[in-house]
Amino acid sequence: MRLHIPRFFQRRLPTTTDSDTESEISAFGANISNKQNNVFRLALQNPNGTKLSDAQAGPINVMAHLDIDILGLVETNLHWTTEARTTLASLLQLNFGYGQCVVASCENTSDTSYLPGGNALLARGKVAGRIFKRYPDSQGRFTYALMRGKDGTGVLLVNAYRVCQKRGTRTTANTAYMQQVVHQRSEGIANPDPRNQILDDITALIADHRQNGFHPLIMGDFNVSDKDPHFEDFLLANNLHDLIAATNDGTPPRTYTRGKNRLDFILGDTFVLEAVVQSGSLGIHEGILSCETIPDHTLQWVDFDITALFGHDVYKPVAPCDRQFTIRNALRKHKFQDRLIELHKAMHIKEKVQQLANDFKHLESHSLDDPEMVKLILCYQHLDNLITESIIQAANKAGRSDTGYQRSEALILAGQKVTLWKAICSSLRRNKPYTNVIHRLATLFNLPTTRYTDISLRAARGQLRIARLEKRAIEKEDGEHRASWLEEIAREAEKDRPDTDWETIMKEMIAAARQRQTNRKLSAILKPDRSSLDYIKVPNEKWFHCAKTDELFEFDNGLFRAHPRHELDQHYEFISSLKVLPATTKVVDVEVRDCGLFRTTASPSLDPTWSIVSNPRQIESWLARQNKCHHQQVFDDKSPPTCNEFQRVVGDHGVTPTVQTILDGTCDVDSLDLSEDMKTWVKWFKMTPAERTLRPIPPAITPGEFAKAFKLTNEKTSSSPSGLHYTLWKSISEKEYLCSYMCIMMSLPFMYGFSNTRWETAIDVMLEKKTRRLLEADFNTALKIYGRKLMANAEIAGISSNQWGGRPNHSAPDCATRKLLTWEYARYTFTTIASFFGDLASCFDRMTTPISSMIAIKKGAPPSMCQSCSFTVRNMRRYIRTAFGTTPPIYGETEGDTPLTGEIQGKADIMGLWTLASDSVLSVMDTLLPGLVLTSTDGETQSTRTCDAYVDDTDVWAAGEGDSNPLHE
């Protein structure tokens, strides 16, 4: 007899299918919690629809919790309007500091946000920096992004959703299938087949980019059936491998709870396959868990070796978005400080530093060639490596483990409770055993096992309804809960500021958050789109002529050398200066003669032609040659300081015994084989009575100076190829215990004249007008401390009144005002005067470290400090930063090669050193040049000057001959 079940009850009974008799989908492959270093993680999941209101608890949370760098979402069922895309991008910004997203959906004319199909690609952190182009498909079928790699290659990353309906299927008008049918018919396809058309379009996309060196990395929900020849042909045609199946033993499980087949795949060619470190898939309920939906697809993931896939790491130094924490987060900062102190006490770092300093102090000889000194320097380098590793370890331990989004703990727990009961309902409805996620969440809420194992589906739905009501009530009070959470942060920050109550700190936090929000909006409106250097232009010709200045320009290793005209027409000097090629130049032919350069093209008319270089290796080669040649210009031009006699006197670092006799005034300068002007300049280095009484600058940095210097720095400043960024040093400087010996480590190289090898690394960042170098944060901060003391001594001893730049209480408006008054006074008194406007080309890059050392010693700096700085600069290994990443050490000063000159642009003391270097030149000018003399109307007061200088912009003054007021006549 057949049992009759009323329809009313039939609706509530779970349906049974063949798949329901199978076991629940469990995790497969490697353990996702074991993420190695130098790895980026790619993941894919069909979330069963997406709501922006739930994106924080869903995709964003799973990216943070599973440390996913790029997440692909397919079948989002959302109309991706500009507002929706901006909201998603803002969530990435709020949670990870930096991120990119590309979304796709078909056009929708209705007002609803629901739209079947579509997908989204979310990227965060440093891997997102490799994405330089993003594209959505107009039909919402897929999104793709181009990621930069090495040698002009890269990765084509595609995130796709393939509809399950075959050609001819009759469905409603709003399905993803019908959307694509309508769109393809509008493009002239008479009999559309959306299910297979997407495979053909992705194949064409792969072919287009493969010829440019991009390797395909394809992921998506392909809705593969038991027999799917089109999908098999797609894999064969593009030489694609199933990455999860190829890198694990056994057969990967199905990915869809209501089916028997694997629908979701991550595919790649052989090159991509070889870069896989580990891979796998999660069980049901172990991926995206939001409050609104429970995905019916499992999450697929693959870890790739960054070096193998892309060539080298993108970010050196550490980008702000990748820093382990910020100073504002007092909880994380204190965790880092406590962990670092714990490590250093266990390793006895303080005792080792103090013992090392004591050993240096008791050395009989401070010569760097002494075996005992060499041994102690090696001990110092080893200890510095230990400290560096411990700092990074403590920072990673204290780093972000949450998303950083300011949600209250109560709201987070309420959302997890809703997720728990939704997962229970999901398992009961499909007659499946409970997953590990259910047991984990039940333990979180101390839920007895019998409370949820022996329960009906109806009772579980009742608990779900109660959990949702509780969540809505908490959402209404979320402002108060969030305030409590922020109050905890403020109270923690109060420990660092005992003189300020936590309420004031809370107000400052709110004001700062509002200001950051305003700044982000203004930056988006006012700042143009910017990108890193990803190509250069190289002229095809060598010689050019500028009619306006009548100069001959020579292209030499990435630089343009301007040769001035000789007295004879079309003849030019061998001497040159580096300049930017003017836009009005013409191509010419040049003949090199013994007497100079001869321009054979009488009337140039051809414009320069250019070749675009986009291959990373070629770009790096050109930039390395250009930068190295730029720093060799002083010796290439045979400038006076490069003559053999002067080089013999000053040596490599400007601390020779002869230099000391010049400073003491006991050297017979007239006997040196130098020009008369050079002799006059060298004599300036004799210390004046005021300089002899200056207080010597102590090379030892005190704990107070260490803490104060880092307190004044901006933690967002880029620095430190080693990874020891300013956030870490600012946190260290807040602890007196750490300052007591970290200041000793900072001081020892300057006390004994050697260089810390960690400091001998610089990154050339190519800006539009000049190149800036990023140095280690502690090295640059030490130079700030010494630089302030050096400039204070210089002001006491006296600096030329003609220099207005790089000095306290002096400004460009002051200099401009004096020039204006000079011209006005000359006009009123009918005095003939003239000024010659000069801009010293590459002034910082033409400085030499021996001269900097001589000037610093003259103003009270110890020779050991100058020698240490000179060693560091001369041994500097240079990287180059472009859009393709940071190169290995690509150039530097080598033995037997033309020496590199220039104080590094980016050094904290470079402005002070240039001010003092220019002081020497300006003082000699006062001796050699008559200058300008202005007399007051009563004839009793005179004002004399030779020039007005602001940093490297100098106006030289000259007076007319004869009568003092010839213009009046």
C-alpha cells in the first residue's frame, strides 16, 4: 500500500537525490593554513549570489582569514553599477589599505540590483601592484587582468562563468543565458551558443596575449557535464592543465553540493604549473560564509611561487599597505613591542651589544686593517642580522590577523551565529553530516552537542530566525558597540600618553578618520591617474642642435650632453654639461675634429625620432647605464676636484693626514700642483678662530636623541630595502629598554669609521625630473641627528650671507625680496648693474664624499663619522625601481672603473652638506670677484655682495664701470 503524503507536508520534507546519498564534500589537497613565504594565493568560489551589504562578512572576510591575495567570484547575481563597484573598491581600501577590483555584468535597464550571472575579481596587497590593466566583458561572462612579470612576460588572469544551458534552451528573459543570447544576436550572431561561445572568446584572448609573452591563468565555474567535448577541446587548444589535479595525489572531489561533477577549475599552462607550490579545495561551509547565503560550491585555491611566476618581488621597500601594523593601532603596536622585548631578552641582545661596544672601546688600534678591528666589525654585522630578523619576526607575529574594519565584536559574533544556524539548516536540508565549520562555530558559542545534533530542520530554522532577530537588534545598537571597541583602542593608546585622557584620544581618532576620508575623496578628484615607469623612449639619432641656445646635444648612454658653441660658426667645444633635450631641437650630422666638434648640417630641419622600449631587461639596462653615467659626470668632465694632485691630497674619504694639515693651517697650499683658483679655494678650508672653538659633535647617539629623532619621522615614508620600515623604528623608539642599546648599534659605525653592510643598499626610484634613492630608515635618521648638530655649529661659526637655502630662518621669499630691492635701489640711484642667472646642474650629484668630509670636519664633525658616511656611499649597491618591480643590485662603484660621485639624493644630511659646500664657493667668490657695491644716499653706508643664492639657483651680480650713475647722464 502506497503512503499518501499531503502536499502541505511535501513542501517541508527534504528532497532526496542521488547526490544526497553521497558523503559531504570535504577538504582536498594541501593544508590551506600553511602558507609559505614569497607566495601569492589565488582562490575561486561561486558564492551563490553576492550582496554588497554582506560583502564585508563574506568575500572580504575570507580573503583576510585565509590570507588570499586574489579572489575570483563567479555568478555574483549582482548588477555591477559604478556605485556598486566603488563600494567594493572602498571595502578593499578600508580593510587592506590597497587593492584593485574588476567586475562584470550584462547591461540592465531595471532598477533592481539583482541580475543573474556576472563575476568579480578582487586583489589586495603587493600582488595587486602587478596588475596594470583590467578589463570586464560586456556580457558579464568574465573579467581579466594583465599582471607584469619578468623579461616583458606576464600573466593573463581570467575569471569566468560559463552558463549551464545548451543552445536552444528555453528560459526566462532575465537569466544569464538569455542576456548573452540577446547580446550576441545584436552583434550579428544568428544562432548564438553562449555556453561554448565563451570558450572560443577566451581562446582568442589567450592567443592575443600569448604572443606578447603572457601566460594564461584561467579560473571559473565552467559547469562541466559528464561528456563535454568542447571543454576538453578548450584545454587541448590552449595547452591548459588542471592545476589542483596535477599537483595533488588522488582525484579531486566534486565542487557542487547538488551535483556529481567538478564544475570549478583553476587552469594554467606549463609555465604556470611549474610555479605552483601547493593547492587544494576546501570542504563545504569552509570558504565564504556570509550571513545571507550559504555557497553551494566549494572554494578552490592555488599557491604560486612569486619568483618563479613573476621573476622577482614587486615591492622593495615594504609598501604601506603591506606593513604589519600602524602606529595608530595601539593594540598591535604594544603586542610588537612586548614580543620584541621578549625575544631580545631571551637572546641576550642588550648584553651582547654592550659587550661589543666595550670591546671596541678597548681596542689599541682603530685602523680598519687591524685584525682585531676586522673581527669586531664582523661580530657587529652578525649581531645586526640577528636584530633585523628578530624585529621582522616580532612584527609578523603582531601583524594584522583581522580585517582592520571597525566593526564591534558583538556584531561579528552575531553574524557568526547566523552563519552557524544557516550551515546547520543546509546540512539538515540535504541530509548530510555536519561539517567541521559547524562544530567549530558551535564550540565558539559553547553550544552542547545534543543541542544541535538532535534537532529537526524545523527547529533549526526557528533558531536561525532567532539569530537573525538578535543580529538585527545588535545592528541597531552597533554604534554603541563600535564605540566600546574604539574606547578599548583609545584606552590602550592612553598608556603611551599618560598626560592625555582617553576621551581626548578618542576625539583625535574620530577627527583623523574624517580627515583621511576627506583626503581620499580630494585625491580621487584632484590627482591625475599615475602609474610606475613601464616604458622609456630612446632617440634613434645621436646628434641634435638647438637653434635657440646654439648648443650641440649628444646622446650618450641615456643622457644628453650639451656642448657650447666655439667662437667659430658651427664649431662646438668638447666640454659639456648634462641637460634635458629641448623640444625645438633638430637632427644634425657632426664631425669630430682635433680642435672640437663641427656641425656639418648647415640648416637642420629633421625632427628627432624615438623608439619605445618596453622590455623590462632593456629598460633596466638603459636606466642602469644612465644613472651610472650620471654619477660619473664629474670625472668624465675632468672637473677641477678630479685632478691627480687634489685626489692625492684628499684620498678616498677626505680624512687623510694632509687634509688635517689643511684644516689646521699648517699645509703649504702654494706648493701643491693646483691652479690658483683651486689654491684659493683650498685655503678656505683652514679653520677660523670661531671654528676652532666649536663644540665637537659626539659620534655617540644617546637614547633620548634616538627616541626624539624617530618620533619626528613620518611612518609612511618609504625606506629600508631590508623591510625595517619607519613604523617599526617608531615603535621601538617608544620603549626606553629598546632605546638603551639600539642607539649603540646605530652609533658604533660612526664612532669607529666603518660601514654597516645593511646600510649599503639603495633603491633608485625614477621620478619625472630626478632620481631619488631610498635608504635604510635607521641610517637616514642617524644622519638627521648629526646633520642638525653640524648645521648648528656652522651657523655659530658663520655661513656666507649670500646663501639663503638649507638654513633655518632663511627662505626663498627673503632671497627674492633682497634681489627685488637691489634692482629697485639701482634703478632709483641710476646705477648700472647686471645679474647673471645660473642654475647649477646636478649640484647634489656632483658633490664628492671627500669634499663633504673636509667641510664637515671643519665644522666640528669627527673624522670617524665622515669616514663611515663616505664608506657607505662609496660601497652602495644600487637597485632600480620600475613598474616591473625592483631589480637585483644592478650597478655600483667597481674597482678600476670611473668613480661614482654625488651625495645620494634621499640622504637626510644632503641639504646641509650642500649648503656648506656652496659656502666654500661663495666665500671664494667674495675674494675673487669685485661684485656689486651699493652706496646709501648720504654716502656713509655701503652694501656689498657678489651673488644671491638659494640652494643651487644663483644670481651673480656685477656693477657697471666708470661713473656710478651713467644712466642718469
